Amino acid sequence: MDNRRQEWLDAIAAAGDEAELRRIDHGLLGKQGVVQELVRGVSSLPAAERPAAGKAANQLKLELQAALDARRAHLQAESLTRELAAPDFDPTEPGPALTQGTLHPITAVQNELVELFTSLGFTWQDGPEIESEHYNFEALNIPADHPARDVQDTFWLQDGTLLRTHTSPVQVRTMRRFRPPLRVIVPGRCFRQETVDASHEHTFFQMEGLVVDRAVSTANLIHTMKTCLRVILRREDLEVRLRPGFFPFVEPGFELDVRCLLCGGAGCKVCKQSGWIEILPCGMVHPNVLRAGGIDPEEYTGFAFGMGLQRVTMLRYGIPDIRYFMGGDLRFLRQFVEV
Ligand code: PHE
């Protein structure tokens, strides 16, 4: 074996380029290579000789591997030196361009909203995506047997926690952490077990808003919402209206609509001929929710809203199908390079 060992090492050292080295590597260490053959031969030796022979085969393998690696590194260094010395090498030539990603449209809209609300004195709060039943439902005035739980078809985990169905749990989390006056926004991912279609996704993004202070009124809510929609939809002439909406954690609760941006109210496909587009649920924080957060409802009032980020992004860019957002199609995503 010793003879052949030296032969092999010599062959490796003499390999003139990487292709030749690969062929040698294959012949020596490949599945059908000579080293495998040696290893296989070990088992047919008398028992007493096997350990030593096995060890020798292993050592040989390591030695050949090391020699191959060393020769490869040497050849690579050599070819680089050759390239650098070539007369047509131009060190000032730009390297290959890195492909640059773009912000996801939801992230872009979220960033704009965060910027706007921070300029209005709001701070950004975060909460867990895996949430307790308490914060997701009970603390929000939705007891176990309440039918409002049914409209938020929930992914439950085995330990009794759940994937939050909205960003509202962070309302009470925030109240328990800080004292009023509060002005917070909570952008975040939420989950519901939805049948996915053009306007429903199991994973979606909301931005919660919460204001708690002395003498906060519905007028403050409307003003804040109008300011926000004007900026995000880039329209000065927005008209909004409130309709009653039921959410157990607000009282009164509203659905806020904007006059259809496309037809101006005459009726079209986007507004389903109604002239209005339902854009965000909101309302005055329910006294029970303030209490759950340790705030005295006699002293403080507040408003809250839950903006669907996909929805505003769709309106803003005229995107017809919610499934594009998470479909991973780069042709879709690359259209939003403005940010
Ligand atoms: N959390 C509610 C939902 O996801 C929306 C909402 C938020 C309503 C705040 C009122 C106030 O359906």
C-alpha cells in the first residue's frame, strides 16, 4: 500500500488544473474509489488484523483528503494570480451588481403611518403574536361564551394560548404598563382561520391605535382618522362617515367609511355601487376595558381604532387581490420601488 500511497500523493501534487484534480479525487475518494475498496477489504481480513487495517485505511483517507485540499487551494491561488497579472485585468471595473430588494408594500405603508402617528405624539407599542386568551378576548370584554368570538375564528395552540386575532390585546397590555395620557399605535401581524379569497387571508396586518386621556371624545377620533387617511391615501378632499359597528371593547363602536376614491360617490365596482368604502372599525374605549387596564373610567376616556393594513395598501395602490401580498411573486413586489 505504501508504494501506491506515494503514487497517489504524487499524482495529486502533479495535477495541473482543478478539473484534473477533481478526476483524481473521484478515483481515490469517490464511492467506487480505491480507498472505499480498501475499506471494504478490511472486513474480509482475519479478525485480529482488522483494527489495524481499518485504522490505516482511515489515516490514508485523511491524508489524501488533506493533500487534495492543499493542491486545490494552491491551484486556485495560482489561477487568481494569473488572472490579476493578465493585461486585460482592470481593477477599476465595477463588480457584479448586487440585486437590491425593495420594501414590501405593507411595510412601506406601515412605515408611513408610523411616521405620521409619531409626528402626532404617538409611540409604537409591540405585543406578542402568541397571545393569551385573557388579553385577546376577556380583557377586551369578550367573555368565553360571547358570540363575538365566533367572528374571529381562532388558531388555538395546545397549551391554551392562541395566535392573536387582532392587535387589540395590546390595548390592555399598554394600559397596564403605562399611566394615561396614552397615545399609542401597534402595527402587527394577526391570524384568523379564514377561507382565503381575494379579500381574506389567514395572516394579515393591522395597526391598532389607542388614545386615553381626560375628555377624549368622538370628535378627536374623527379628526385623527381623517388626518391619517388623508396622508395615507394621498387625498386632500376625503369625506368620511361613521356607521354604528359592534365590537365588545368599544362603546359606541363605529365603522368608518370614506367616500369612494374611484367614483367620487356615484357608485362603482370597488364600492359595490354604494359610493362608500368601509375602511376602519373604531370606537370609544369601553369602560370595562379601561377597568381591565387599571384605569378609572370616571376619570378617563379614550378611543381606539383597528386599521387593516392590507386594506389601506390595496386602496392606496389599487391592488385588486389580497393574495398578492404573501404570494411571493417578485413581479408583484418589484412594482413598489418608490420607497
Ligand atoms: N380589533 C377589531 C378587529 O380586528 C377592530 C377594532 C379595533 C375595532 C379597535 C374597534 C376598535 O376586528
